[in-house]
Amino acid sequence: MADELNGSPILKEVLGDALPKLEVFHAKLEQEGEPRGLIGPRDVDIIWERHILNSAAIVPFVRETTDGMRFKTVADVGSGGGFPGIVAAACLPDHEFTLIEPMERRVEWLTECVDEMGLENVSIVRARSEEVITVLRKDRSMHPYAVVTCRAVAPMTKLSGWTLPLLKPQGRLVALKGRSAQAEIDKAAKMIAKYKGVRPRVVEAPVGPGLEPTHVVLVDRK
Ligand SMILES: C[S@@+](CC[C@H](N)C(=O)[O-])C[C@H]1O[C@@H](n2cnc3c(N)ncnc32)[C@H](O)[C@@H]1O
């Protein structure tokens, strides 16, 4: 079955100039996403809404954070099939994205997507986030990021230690989360504070006109 949002004006409205690149991504996901284990079998006709528009919901939060910053750097932790990192990179060509993903076959997929979509603002690092954090602590030539994004990687109790140390002071974690977002940040309060996170909060993020909004956890770095 074809994707229910194919040809919908919502796509241009939400994705703007990124749409042609994201159409390339959508076609690749439709053909290869399920056999390569990147999306579920029931997702094939809802790729736009469930994966691409859902990922794009973080874009205004990234823009708001980096507004006025000289180095608009974003690390996407656990990118998997490219959510939200590949989508956000297509929407924000003036930002530099680093996709952090440990699994080899997912790194291969991400590399193909970057090449085929012609994205010039993406680097891919095959590593666990904790490994990148260790390098960042030792190597003074490596800079922390303005924003860290992620979706469906781990609960906030774990995610705090995997993401907040990647941020520079005044940077921000932007994590796509489900309905349990508030309970997750309540449970992780100590971990968030331990890793210098402040003002953890849940906000509703619009996905598109007439579509169900999603939830985003925001945590600022002291
Ligand atoms: C459930 S998938 C979600 C993928 C994608 N973010 C999405 O929303 O579809 C979780 C991803 O996180 C990656 N991952 C798990 N632990 C990680 C870690 N410590 N650092 C970075 N990535 C990790 C996995 O390899 C996997 O690709």
C-alpha cells in the first residue's frame, strides 16, 4: 500500500525546501527499510507521519537553541535508520550534524542515505555515545555540541549520562519521547542533576496540521 501522506500539501508545509531530499529518503525507506530491519512491517505506509514528520518536530527546538550561536553543532545519539538525525539535517542545512550509532549495518545505511540525499552537513561516527564522551573529555581539540537529539534510545535514567556530557554549557538536549516523558524525567531527576542538566521539562511538539502532536523532553546544560 502507498503511504497515506504521499502527495499531501502537509509535506511541503512542514518540510519546506527539505522536501526533495526527504522524498529520496522516503523512497529508500519504502523499498529497503523493512527488509534491512530499520522500520517495522506495519510502518511501511505511514513512513511520512511516524518517522519523517515525527523527527522533523524537533527542528524548531534545535533552531531556538542555536539561534545566535556561532557554532550550530548537533549530535544525534543512536540514529538507527536516521531518526531524527537525517531528517533534521535535511531541514537544517546551516547546522553541522554528527550521527552517533554503534551498529555497523546501521552506519552503512546512514552513509548510503547521506550520499544519495546529497547531505553536506553530516558526519557519521560508529561508536556508542559513552565512547564519544570519553574522547571528548581527553581530546581538547574536540568541541562539545550545542544540541543533542535522540529518539527511542533509552529511558532518561540512562540517557542523561549518554547525552548531557556531550553538551557545551547552555546547550540543550532535545529528546523525542512517548507519553511517559514526564514520569521518565521525574525518575531521572538525580541523574539529570549529576550530569549538569537543568530545567528538565516536557513540551508538546506539533507534527503537522491535523496530525497528532508528539512529546519532546528538553533539558538545558548548566
Ligand atoms: C530503538 S533504536 C532507535 C533508532 C532511531 N533513533 C529511531 O528512532 O528509529 C535505538 C538505537 O540506539 C542505538 N544505541 C543503543 N545504545 C547506544 C549508545 N550507548 N550510544 C549510541 N547509540 C546507541 C542502537 O544501535 C539503535 O540504533
